[in-house]
Amino acid sequence: MAYIGREPQIGNFQVCDAISVVNGQAAYTMQVSSVNVSPETANHMIVSLNGIIQAPGTSYTVAGSTITFASNLATGDVINFIHILGSVLDLGVPSNDTVGAAQIKDDLISGTTALASEPADTDEFLVSDAGTLKRIDYSLIKGGGITEADQWRLTTSFQNDADPIASNWERNDTSFDKIGTGMTESSGIFSFPSTGIYKIEFVANAGIDGDDRAYTARINHTINNSDYNPLSTSYAFVQRTTSASTYNSAYTSGIFDVTNTTNYKVRFTINAYDSGTYTQGDSSQNVTFATFIRLGDT
């Protein structure tokens, strides 16, 4: 039974750019939109020269993107058109904006190789930006998490007030391993490795050597690398017992939005409410320490 209706059109149908004849020349380059094209064979073309359809293989041959006529052309000859049919089993390259969701298989993603580790920063994802498909690097969308965490402690004990505690600081490397670059300390002044929102914790441990004692532990901060103001303050009371080494802790914490690593810094102070001797703990026991955790971007 004969086929009823319009026959399916399969192939990559293209019309070559106009070619100007050069006197005494037989070979010409075929292009579509100024890009070289290579037909499957001479039989996959329709060529018109001077209004006459040429016989493939006899009137012309094809090698890559070059068509060579059986004899040199002369001034006045006209290549009317070269129509490339494409392979009868080759759908060719779809035209721009012709492939939609209905043409893509449902298993396109699930059928590919899975990535078994965290993507590299330069790995890319496809996203729809207000309906326009775009690519984006993983570095721009990956989760923040904790990128900085550091802890410092005193190496030796000291007596009475310190504003600030300016010496004998060391990074805690006994029970803690920093994350990221870590803080920088100089004369009790702590500088931040990067901008961001930081949680700062300060734990002071004081022991009395006489009467009951009350004291404050304070985190002081500056945003101009000069004037320090309280970020957070805590109070503790140490009561005298039969032991001369009785300690009690004061804990304070605050959130500091560091937008400039040159001018934004912190330091720590200890102050008693009355006179008398009291001792701050060292790294061996009753530790006084400071903790810094970067929570995210500013």
C-alpha cells in the first residue's frame, strides 16, 4: 500500500552560501553561514550549475567541504545552489531553540555516572534564572558551614586585674585542632583571618587567696583599631573555703560582625570589685581560655 500523506523528512537539510565562480577554477569550498560543511557523499547533494542539475560523481565530486566540478568553470558560469540533504539516517544538528523538555528522556541524569565526592569549586550546575537556563560554579552555591574555629588559653597563671590580658596566650593544641587559618594574637590583641560573623566565648577561672572575691570577665572589641568597648561581660563570685585554691568561672560570649580585618579586633579583661589577691588559672588546670567560631558571611 502506498504511503498516505506527507512523507517524513529525515536528514540535515542545508542550503550552502552563494559561491562566486572564479574563471578557470573547478574546486570550491562549501559553507553554511560562513562555516565549512562536509556532505556525506556526492549523492547526498543537489547541485545546480547554470540552471542544470548536475550528476553526482560525474559532473562533480566531493572531498570534505570541497566540491570539484568535472571541468574548470569560466566567467559567466553560475552556481545556482548547492542543497545538502544529509544522511537519510542522520537527524543532523537541531536548529537553535527547537529542543524542549518533551524531547529529553526522563533518565538523562540518572543514567549517567554518579559523582562520588564533593564537587570541585569549578564544577558547574544548571539553574533556571527567572526562566532562563544558566550555569553556575559550585563555589557560589556550596554550603557555608564552619570555616574558622580557634581556641586560645593561658600558659601561666597571674594575679589580680589585667586590662587586657596581654601575655602568655597560646593556641590550644591539646584537646582542640583549629579549623581554617586561625586567629592571630599580639600583646593580647586578637586579629581575625577573614571577615564574617564570629561567635566569641571567654571563660575566666579565678581563685582567691583571702576573703571572698567578686570579679568580671569581659570581651572588649574595636572597629577602628584604637577604641575598645565591651562586647560582652560576665560576673563571678569566688567564696573563701578551707582550701586556698578554690576557683570559680565567669563565662561570657558575644557575636561580632567583622567587616574589616584591619580595624576589627578583640581583647579580654579581668577586673575585681574590691582589693585583695586572686589568681587566674593557667593551662594545667582551671583554664582561662578564649574561643572563636566563624558562623557565616557578613
